[in-house]
Amino acid sequence: MAGATHVLPRVMPRPALLRRRAVRRAATFYLLVSPWLLGFVLLSAVPLAGALLMSLTNYDGLNLDYVAFVGVDNYARAFSDPEAQHALLRTLLLMVLVVPTGLVLQLLLALMVDQPIRLSNLFRTIFYLPYVIPVVAGAWVWKIFVDPSGGLVNALVGAVVPDVNIRWLVEYPTLVLAVFTIWGAAGGGMVIFLAGLQGIPAEYREAAMIDGASPAQVTRFITLPLLTPVIFFNLVTGIITTLQVLVQPMLLSPGILGLSPGTVPPLDNYLYPVHAYIEIFVKQLFGYGAALLWLLFAVVLGLTLVLFGTSRRWVHYGVEA
């Protein structure tokens, strides 16, 4: 039409459009992760900061009116506390017993259920069940197993050595605790190892066997090197988990069969987390207990950093930088 004017739509410059899209994507991202961020801040970051501040005070759970800043006195006390030193040594001993043995058992179970055999899914389920059984129920079952008057373990030993009556929870408490811990964690580690085994291309093994390698050589030179990232992951998580064992030794402490376990385990099973628990909730020394836990965090962090520092020498990720 004559005299009509056409208004062209306004086109936003490309840089401004890209910025708007970036802002929109960032807003969407933070909106989606906000529940996790909120939970992390309220349930992890704030309590950790509070525990750190608490470890520098004489707080006992009730003395808000006269709580005082004591600096590093709680940490100095921990270094001179013979009970804390004993508990830490017993915890490190349990770690040395449980972690290597548990890794070997988890790997063997994964190698077994990875074979094309009948009922392999049933075996996987059976091996995984202890991992999902509540720790209280597991401890009750194990106290039945090692009961000196009619327990399964004594019955098996009695088949070889007549008239045996071993009080396992009194004479060998660390052995029972180690076996119980390995038994409870075997299923979870087996599943992770199984996922790693199934992630190894079958062509590698087939090529090695065509070249004349035996099954043992294939496992030694093909499977294990490619499985080292999974071994490293299970090693780190196993160390962290074992150093935080708390309820197992308390539940396995001597008492009426599964009904009244003692609060304080025997000295052989008096672990560092148990010591911190007693200092906080029994003796009401919240500041000192918080310092004990932060020292445990330092030990865990130090061992983890050592493992990461040595991982370059034996962990093979397949693709080198």
C-alpha cells in the first residue's frame, strides 16, 4: 500500500544474545542444583565450621554462659592422651588387616561371578546381601556364630579339634571385628570390581589368548593393569571407611547374646571413633571430642594424599596425557 511504513523487527546483537543465553543456562543450572547446595551448606558446611570452632573451646554441651576459647589446648591434650594413642593404633591395625584382605576377597568374588556360569546372578545377589543388611542385624548374627556355647564357628572348629570352647569375643575380638567388617563390605566392593571387569574390552583378552597367553597370564598382564583405577578407588574408600568404624565394635562387645552389648568394647577393639564418641556423649567433652575427630580427618586426608601421590606409578587409566 502506498505510503505505508514497514517496521522491521528489532534484532538483538549476537554478543548480547549469547550473554542472555549464558545467563539463562547458568540460572537454570543453579536452580536445579540448589537443593543439593542448600543441603550441603546446612548439613555439611555449617556443622563442619561449628565443629572446628567447638574444638577450640571448652564447650561441654551445657556451658553456653561460660564457654571459653582455649585455642589448641584440646589438640595438645589429644597428642598426650594415652587412650587416644591406643585407640589410634588399634584403628590403624584394623585398617591394615581389613583393607588388603577385603580388596583381594572383593576382586576374587568379582572374577568368579563375571564368568559365564549358571546361577551367576544368584551368586551375585548372595554375595551382595551382607552389604545391605543393617549393621545391627549383622552384628547379632555374628554374635550367634561365635557364641561359645553352640555357635557355628566353635562347631566347625570342634569337628577338627574336639572339646573346643573358644570365647571369640573375649579372646580374639579384633579377629572377629575384622572378619565382620570384611564380610559386610565385600558385596559393595565386588559390584564395583564387576563393573570395572565388564568395562574392559573383550578384544584385549581374546588377542592375548590367541597369542598363546594362559588365563592366569591374561589376568596378570591384561585384566589387573586395566583394573588399577578401580583398585585405587576401592583402596581409598576402604581406608576412609575402616578408619571411621564406630558401631561395629560396640555392637560386638561382650554381652547377652545380641540383646545387651556393652557400650565400651574391649581394649583390643577400642577404636579411635569409639574413643571420640565416649569423650563427647559419655563424658560431655564436646570440645575435646571435636578436636579428636578433626585429628582423625587429618589422618584420613594425609593417607589419601599419599595414595594419590603414589598412584601415578601403578594406576593406569589407558589414556596417557
